[in-house]
Amino acid sequence: NAGVMQNPRHLVRRRGQEARLRCSPMKGHSHVYWYRQLPEEGLKFMVYLQKENIIDESGMPKERFSAEFPKEGPSILRIQQVVRGDSAAYFCASSPMTGEEYFGPGTRLLVL
Amino acid sequence: AQSVTQPDIHITVSEGASLELRCNYSYGATPYLFWYVQSPGQGLQLLLKYFSGDTLVQGIKGFEAEFKRSQSSFNLRKPSVHWSDAAEYFCAVGLNAGKSTFGDGTTLTVKP
């Protein structure tokens, strides 16, 4: 059973470009979570999704950030018009209903 | 709102010495409790978790943690540290499925 997969592992963007981060949950998991880790900090919750539904987006910035988890395909975290402050590691986790999250390897975003 | 405090930003221990990493949480109920380890540039690996039952939890790599409700603590311990244990350690709390709140982490350095 493959673990949570994220791609790309590293992403470099210039200010103003769009960043698209993908997450494929573990097989059988229908809950996906996105977290952001700034340098020297812990992970901060961004959004919780189930298939075709956003359940909790209380940690998402109000502008430029969006997330989806379509019926088919991976979950996507989209950051429009990136700024240098968006540089961080973005982690995806998936879970069944048991409360234990399985984390992907993360996408390191660098905004030049 | 829940919060997690890891009072020690950085800990250095000698190889073979014992280790204790502290974690205190603030939560309205008994949460799910987790310890993760993160090596540089890597994702998070779950060391152990507490949902209910025995308050002393055994994890992987020889780690254990003890849940103390009266102190709102979930400290991580290992009797004898190995050089390969050098990494960053995160305590997290959650409720039901996912959406964990993480501490800011403790960086462990192991001296030969």
C-alpha cells in the first residue's frame, strides 16, 4: 500500500506566478489535510477536505489560496500570485476515520 | 482553542544517555496525542499515539510517552539515545479525525 504521495517535491516560482501542489492520499482514505510549515516552525493546519467537499478551511489565508479534492484525482492546493512569504514546506496528510493522519513527504516551495 | 507547547527549542544529549522531550497541551477534552519525528528535508514519521487506555504508550525506535491528564502533558522518552535519533520532534494534539495542532518542535542533537 503506497503511502501519501505529493508532487512535486520541490517547486520554484517567481513572484506573481501560480503554484499547484498535488496530493494523492493513501488508498482507502477519504480525508485529506493540508499543512504549512514555515522555517523553524511547526506545522500549521490549513484546510481539511473530503471528496468534493471542503470541511474546514479555517487555516487558509483568505486570498490567493484555494484547495480542492475532486471525485477523481489528487487533491490540489493552489496558490495564485505567489509572494516570497509563501515559501515554505507544504504537507498533505490523509486519514480514514480513526483520527490518525499519515503524512506525505511534502512539497518545498521557494518563491524567488 | 487547543494549543501545544514544547518548552525546549533545542536539546543536546550524549549518545547512550536518556532523553525526555516535554509537551504540554491545552484542550477542552482528552484529545488524541501524537509524537512525530522529522529529519531534515523529510516528511513526518509517526513515533507513537495515544487515543485512550493505558497512559504509557510504546512507539517505534524504542520511544515511549506517558499521558498525564493532571499535568496536561505527554512527554516523550527514550532510555538510550542513538546518533540516528538526531532530528526534530513534534508533539501534536487532535480531535477525532485529523486537523492536528502541532507544537513548534524540539531539535535534538546527539553528541558522540
